[in-house]
Amino acid sequence: MDVTLHLAQDPEADELLGRSALAALTGMLLDQQVPMEWAFKGPATIAGRLGADDLDAHEIAAQEPEAFAALLAEKPAVHRYPGAMAKRVQQLCQYLVEHYDGDAEALWRDAGSGAELLERLQDLPGFGRQKAQIFLALLGKQLGVRPEGWREAAGPYGEAKSFRSVADITGPQSLAKVRAHKQEMKAAAKAAKTAKMAKATKPAKAE
């Protein structure tokens, strides 16, 4: 991996994401309940606090849990919930050590198909189907990892220029488009919930 990403909107953090498979995976893991830029800056922050220029799965997996949680909680915190996310990051690294000898890139290096890669991603701690599909789309669209059927396996996130997720962010303009799409989806979900509640409380017609 050696590409330029623009997910953290910070040159040093984005440089690490573009060259480190583990950093990219960790950023994706952290991308929930916080702004995207905050999440994807996390890997560089963790590496810096460990005194390294990259993340090492073996080193993180072996960290004492309370000490690692404290490291993520240092201000500025790596995440809104540093304790919970520290545990998840360690679980991710422990899984990679156990199944891939700590080599995150091995997840996709020999994947025979998009479906197989999606299954591998879904097996990772902290990765549900949606997160796995978004990361698969990021791999295909920006990191040059394109096993046969990757777009289909990534679902709607794999569609060209869909601007649905971080997979489509290459700069400020695309970031604005993705944010607008997410706002639309939230508004639609809220409207549907309101309509459902109104229907449920509507009095039944008299016979």
C-alpha cells in the first residue's frame, strides 16, 4: 500500500492510512459515533503515543489493557469512548495476530473473490456487514484491491461515484457530497419513523 488518502483531512494521518493496512483497518473500526476525520486521525495518534511511525498488531495485542485504554484517553482523546474503543482495537490486533500473524494486508492479499474478502472482513472483531462493505469499497476504489466481484460484494457502497461513504472521499468536494447523502438518509429515516408512530397512534375508525 502506498497511496494518498484524504479521510483524516490531515496530511500526516492520511499518509499513514495510505501506506499501512493496519492503520486503515483501525481507522475504519474507529469510524462510529464520531466525525469521520476524528476517527481516521486515530491511528496516527495511537502510533505517535506508542513512539512509532506505524501500528504494529503484535505490540498492540500485547499491551496491558488498562494502560492502552489510558493511552487512547489522553487528551485529545482518540475517540468519544476511548475505553471501549481501546478494547476493540486490541481485539482486532489480537485477531490479526492469531489468524494472519499480525499482517493486516494478508486479509486481502490472496482473496480469491470479493465475496471471500467480504467474509474475511466480517469475521474481524468490530466489523459488521455494513462496515465490512464500506471498507471493501474503500479497498477497491482507492487502494487498488479489486478481486473479482468486489463491487457486487460491497453492495451500494461499491457503485461508482455513489458518494455514500468514506470509500468515495478524495477531497473536500466529495466529503461534502458524502455528508449531504448521510444527512438525506438521516432525514428520510426520521420521517419514516415519525410516520410509523403517527400511524400507530391513529385512532381506529368506528364501525
